[in-house]
Amino acid sequence: MGSISVNKKKEFLGSGWSFPVTFSVGNHQLEITRYENNIKDSIDVIMQTNFGERPMNPQFGSGLQQYFFQEMNETLKAEIKDTIINSLLINEPRISVLSIEVNYADVFEGLVEVVINYEYNQTNTRHNYVYPFYLKEGTNL
């Protein structure tokens, strides 16, 4: 089976501009992400985007920024989990979320680790995505 036929089978996963937008060094062409990487990039953009940041699509994003400086307890875990499930359901139709785990990886630094287990709707192929989320303000100190 050649690479062309494999790529034809993956076309439903899509392609798009890389984020942040970059250009290749050699030919100055716009960098494009394809297939599995495109979906991971899409999830990353959704997780980092606050509601209202896209004027033409104000419901795009996850709104995780509302949880900055919150107390790290079980209620917060459930709220983060629900927020992520809803935002991926609305904004990423190519996947189905199987489960989400929210763990407090470093309480002193405010690091929350979110593990998203999902599958592609058309092939039922399972993947996971780990997103580090900091509840405290980032500094370079």
C-alpha cells in the first residue's frame, strides 16, 4: 500500500495552517499541519482560547482562563473536566471524547495536567492528548 493511498484514507482528518503561523525556511511557504497533527493542533488551540477571542465565533474556545487562581480541590477538577468536554463537543466535530482525567501535578506551582482520551469518529482510532494548565500566573523568576 503506497503512501498516496494511505494519505487518501486520512484526508477526512483535514489539514490547515500551523499555529502559530510559520513559514518554511527554504521556500518561504506557509507551514501546514495534516491529519493527526492537525487534530492535535486544533485541540491545543481550543484549550488555549478564551471565549470571545474570535469575533466571528465568540463560543470558540474552552474558557479555561476562568479557573485561574482558584483553589485546587475536587470541585475544580469536575468544573475543568465539564468545561473541556463541552468545548471539544462544540468545537471539534472530528473526534469523540472518551474520557478526561484532571490531575494536580504540582500544587505549589499550580500545575494541572489534563489527559484527554479521544477517538476519531470515522475510524474509531483512539488517541490521547496531555495539556499542562497552570492556575497561577506565569513568571520567569
